[in-house]
Amino acid sequence: MEITTTSFFISVALVVFGISYYYFTTRYKERMTIMEKGLPADFFKGTTNYLPFVLLLGIVSIGISFGVIIGAYLSSLKINGIDWFILPATIFFFLGISLVLSYIVLRAIIKRS
């Protein structure tokens, strides 16, 4: 039991080390190549904008929660034959609605700027 646990933690540590080593060496080589081509060293700073992703995540989370609430309410009505189907159906239905809504909102934001 102890040998299995120890070997598991050692293997997890090796995997984490391997992935981080690969990430950092690749990033270093990429930055050196960019600097060799004449671009400034701070070329990578401030290039990511997470606000559209956060907005999408928020709208999708709200849609899933509405799906769970409506599905729980509809499944409490005890409709014969489709009791098992109501909750997943409402979750996916409201997830689809929230994805369409987030597309419309993001398209309006991109158009405005």
C-alpha cells in the first residue's frame, strides 16, 4: 500500500516536472526567435484579453443554472413517462440559449469597438 502511494506521487511529480520543463523551454526558444527577428522583448506582454471569455463563461453558467432550476421544477410535477428526460433536456436547452445569447452579446461588443 505504501509503495503504491509513493510511486503514484513520484510519477505525478515527474509528469508535472516534465510538462513544466517542456512549457518553459519552448517559451524561451520562442522568445529568443522573436528577439532574433528584431521585435521588442516585451512583445508578449499584454496581448491577451480574457474579458470576452469571462463574459461567455458567465452567460453559460447562468444558462446552466436556469436549466437546472426549470428542470427541477418540471421534474417535480411528476409527468408520467418522461420524468428521467426533463432535467437533462432543460439543461441542454438553456445551455444552447445561453450560447446563442453570448454570441449575440459578443458580436455587439466587437461591432461597437
